[in-house]
Amino acid sequence: KVELKDRLDTLAHPEGLRLGLMDFDDDFATKEDEEVAIPRASLNKFIKDILPEARLTNETRELILSCCHRFIHHLSTMANIACTQANKKTINTEHILNGLDAMGLSSYKAEARAANEGAKVELKDRRMLSASYKFKQHDSEQLEQLREEQQKIFEQARATFLEEQMDKSDLLAAAASTVASLTKYSNAEGSDIITQDEAQSQGTHSEIPTAPASALLLGITALSEEDNYD
């Protein structure tokens, strides 16, 4: 803290400020490429917008890029000093504007404010687009999950319906088989029918033929081989 206070006191004087900036340049000379990353494509677009008909060599573009880096470093230093003097921990817009005043560039403050407002609008739009994308993605996943659940419900309902239809068909087939067997028995020729006394005297036992399919309807669990003709 003492070292920082001494540095601020030194920077409070014009000559000290100049020396401080020189020291700052030396400190950031080796870190310039790492900490400052101005896209070259953005710089080229800026040059084209300002000088659409001019053709600049690569050395000139590198010089402009280096000047931009140096300007950012100077302005960051002044904004950091203003932030420290205000006992703040975070650099805000006013600290940047105070930095422009300290650098003698107060004429740029209006443009800086306009750029700041534009950046806020752009950031807000990006956040809204990001939130909208996340909502759509989540909504799409939820709809897909609902479709899968609906498909499972349809399949279960279809299986239950088919099972009920098969049960009804089995019952109808058993009933029809029983009716056919009884009809065949009742329409048999008279010469083939014997009385119960005759059947007993002959040692035979007359039974009504039962179709296997009708066994379940009549409650019969065991069938003879002769009755198994369905």
C-alpha cells in the first residue's frame, strides 16, 4: 500500500506522470502481445472505412496496431489511477472518462459515451439472443420427450386393444365350435341312436361329443382322444 501511495504521489506531478508512463511502457513491453488482443481483421476494416481508397503496407498496419496497443495501455493506466483515487475496486465508465481528461483528450469523451451506450445495447441484444437460443433448445428437447411419452402411451393402448380383441375372438370361436358339435350330434341318423337301456345292456356309455375349443366353456378339463377332432 505504501509503494502504491508513493507511486500515486509521483504520478500527481506532470514530470512524475511522464516518467511513470515511461516505466509503464517498459513494464508492458513484453506483455503487449499477450494482454492486448485487437483483432487484425477489425483493424483492417477500420482502416478501410476511414481510408477506402488507400493501400497500406504491412509495416504501416503493424505500426497502427502498435499505436492502438500503446493508447489502450496509457488509458488503462489513467483509468486505474482514477479508480484508486476514488477508493473503488472496479474501473467503470467515469474512470475511463477521467483517464481521457488526464491524457488531454477530453474532446473524445462524447464519442466515448456514445460508444459505451452502443456497447450496452449490443451486449443486451447478445444476452437476449443467447437466452432465446437456450429457451428454444430446451423447448425442443422437452417437446421431443413429450412425443416419446405419447408414442409409448399409444403403443400400450394398442397392445391392450389387440389383447382384448384376441380374447373375444377365442370366446366366439369356442362358442361356435360347441354349437357345431351339438348340431352335428342332434342331426345324426336315427339308426345310430340307441336308448340308454340298450347302451347299458351292451356295456357302452353314450356321451355328448365335446369340442376341445368348447371345453373351457363347459368346464371340462380332460378330453378323450376320440373327442379331439376340432
